[in-house]
Amino acid sequence: MMVENRYLKPGSAQEALAMAEEWHHNFRYLAGGTDVMVNRWQGNETSSCLIDLRGLDELKLVVKRDHYLSIGSLVKLDDLKSHSSIVSEFPALLEAADAVGSPLIRKSATIGGNILCENRCIYYNQSEWWRDAVGYCLKCEGNICIATGSRKHCYSEFVSDTAPVLISMDACIEIEDTDGARTLRLEELYTGDGVRPRNLAGTAIIRSVLLPLRREFRTVFSKLRQRQSLDFTSLTTAITTDQTGKIKIVLGGVDPRPVVVEGTIRSDREEMIRQALKYSRAIDNEMFSRNYRRKMINVFLQRGFEQLIG
């Protein structure tokens, strides 16, 4: 139960960081709010302070920098298609963004918010009274994973739709914190721990996503879900190749972090698919069964290889 509720609107990223430090991690940044506010309504997010970043125009820019395209973290998913450089060089990112939620959600949700989307599990993303009746899992400060019955590891699923495509194209992120700025490969952001799924200090802000230019990426994106809108992913696959012949497979929805497998167009595709299945720790914690999702990994990847290299 929250003792105090505060809503703050900083005028700059530096001011936001100062506010975050003052609240000693008892806060959440607010961008589009499509994930944070739902989690607050469910009782999964109980911070006393919301720091609203939506007024920070410095985080809404899309600009070319040397060998990278920089996409500000507050660029809305629906606005990505208005930038010609994204349309021409990274059409798969638009496809992935268009798979997020519904048209209304995409008009609020941001690219930074989507790559930070909270891990999900059918035993966690419920109302407080439901969890109280069933029992509290590791992600709710309980002592077991309810989905598995006893394991001491949380298998809540990584569900971002845009991150698998971005990772498959070797994206990096720019992070700013009270001790300075740094650049991180996007795949290194995710820990594999369902309780604490991101390698990010509590006060840190993602300033931008950096995509390498002139790599001639070709990507096949697929998403498994029950409905064509609103639903979070049950399985996301992205397969990307470039002019060097490199191939990178990234899976979402089947592990607490993205599953990444790398090779070349000369690699044994069956072996790459076996590796993707090996590193996927899917369990029965959502609407589609573990076995079905594992079968669909093979289906999506076989289709992707066929489209990319025949």
C-alpha cells in the first residue's frame, strides 16, 4: 500500500535523474504509461512517485550520427513510420512496432518503454486478490515459482516485440545515469532473471536506441498470439542477415530474456534451430502450452530461413 503519492514533471533528463536520486528508488519513470499504469492497477507496481518524462523533447529525436541512426527513447511506436530513414533501412522495426498492442496503444507507447516492458507470467499478471488466494510467487516476494510448483528461479517471460528485431540488427542503447553516460549492446540489457530482468540501475534513463546504418539488413519477423491486436506475445522470432552473410536469430516470449543464436548463411540451419530450442526455457505459464510454443519456434524459424536464403 502506498503511503504517499507524488507526480513529478522534470524539464530535462538531468532534472529527472536528480528527482530519481531524491526518491531513493521508490519511483517509476513514466513514458507512454501503457505498461506502468496497468501494473499499478494490478498492484504489481507500488512506487510512491511517478516521474513523467513525456516533456523531454531531447529524447524524441531521430537523427543520423556517423554510422548509426539514433532513435530517441520517447519516440512513439506509431511515429516511427513518419521517419524516412527508418522506413527505408529498417522496415522490420516498423513491422514489429505495428505488432504491439492496438492502434491506440501504439499512439502512446514509446520505443524505450517497449524494450523495457516488464516480464510477464499468467501467475503474476493478475489482481491482488487473485494472487492472495493462489499464493505469492518469486516476482511478488514469495518463495517459489508457482508456475513450476517449486523451482527457485523465476521464468516470467520477456515480451517486448521491438527488442528481438533491434537485437537481431545489432542495436545498442545509450544510457544516462547520475554517474555519466554509457553505451550498451541491447542484448546485454537483459539478465535472464525473471524477478530482476534488466541490467539497469534504478535511476538510469535510456536516451536512445542506436541502429547501424548501411548494413543492408533483411529481416523476417513473426509473432504468435491469440488475437491480432492487444495480446502480448507468446513467441516472437526475428531472423536477420546482412551484406556480410551474418545471420542472427532472436526469440522472445520463451525465456526471461531474449534467446540469441548467431551464425552465417553457410551455417547449418538445423543446428541453429536446435540451438534456439536448447536455450529457450519456456514453461507452462501462459495461454499456449510450452510444447506448442516450442513447435512453433521450429515453424517460424524454418519459414524465416526459407524467405531469407531459400
